[in-house]
Amino acid sequence: MRRQGYIISRAEVDPGRIGIGAPVLDEQRRLLGSLSYVIPLAEEASAMHLGSLIAAAAHQIESRLINGLRPSP
């Protein structure tokens, strides 16, 4: 997960579902929370692509938190 920036779980929480999650860290790299998305198991082919998008979004959140910026409308 540290290398990819996200993790994918298959049917671990909900049967027939895939969970994709990325951590949101503070400037000391401590965990603040996470960003996650759930898709049907039938859409597994898109999981890695979505993982990359979710990791990028988590990094944007981190950057805005660290730099004290608010999201643009």
C-alpha cells in the first residue's frame, strides 16, 4: 500500500463488493483519515485505475490541509 498509495479489498467488508481506499496523512505522515470508494465485484477491472484516482485525491486533500487552503468552489 505504501508504494501504490492505495489498497484494494475484495469482499472483506461486504460480499460482492470491492473497497478501494487511500490514507490521508498530516505533515508528519500521521494518519488523519482515509478516502474510500466501493464498487461491485463485477467492476474489478476498473479497481486499479480508481485506486490511482483515489490516491491522487487523497494527496490533494493532504496538500490543502497542510497548506491551509480551502477547496475551490
